[in-house]
Amino acid sequence: MIKETDFLVEGEKAIGEYSVFILQRVGEDSWSPAVMPLDALVTNLRLLLRPMKKKYAPATLPARYLRDITLTQKGHNHCVALTLITGHELYLLNGTGKLDALFDDLSLMKVPRPKLQFQFDDKVARADIQRLISFFGKLSVRQDASPS
């Protein structure tokens, strides 16, 4: 799991920790969890995602970058859909039966808060979003190229 003390900023509080998979489209109406599970930490300010087995710096999705959060179904998978202000959609699958809790925590994160002194650097947040998009785009290409 992501150690809170390593990444939280002043005024930030952890809401929930989860193990999630990103769903990726593998066919016309077919969706599959990405191979790599992610640790997810939902705070009052942002969502942090990091590969479970590798100790990379987590990607950060500040709450203000989320346009919408919904419970949905993709293929046979029940998931949480995150619609970003960039127009991208991210589908989170939780395999531990805590999908409703993940949805509730993400919804709570999105509730407007009073201004804090700390502000996330927009360049870093945009770079993290692009890093997520690129990473899962490469996974999708690799799966498309694998023999059936």
C-alpha cells in the first residue's frame, strides 16, 4: 500500500486505501483488467495510484481534474468510471468487494473544500494524467499484438 506519511501534504487526510485494476478495452464490447494491480489512496484532495509490485512515485489525480464519478458496468465488470476534465475516462475495478466504498470515497474527495494554502502544480498533475494514459495505451497495444 501507499504509505500516507510519504506523500500527504499539509491539510490532506487519507479517506480510503484500495487495490484496483484499470479496465481496458480489448474488443468491441469486451473489457479486461490491466495486468498490473495498483495501490490506490483516496484523500480529501486527490487520488494517488501506484503499481502494487513496483515502487514508482504515485500518479496523482487532483479532485479538480475529475468531472464526474459514476458506478457503471463495462462488459461483465462492475466498476467506477472517472471522467476527467481532459475528456478521458478511467475505469477502476476493485476485486475485494469494496466497489461501493471506493465510489463513496471518490465522491467525498470531489466535494468542494475551502481553499488550502497548498495547491498542486498543474504541470505535474497533467504530466501524471498523461503518464497514466501512455502507460495503459502501451498495455493495450501489447495485448492487441499478442496471439489469440
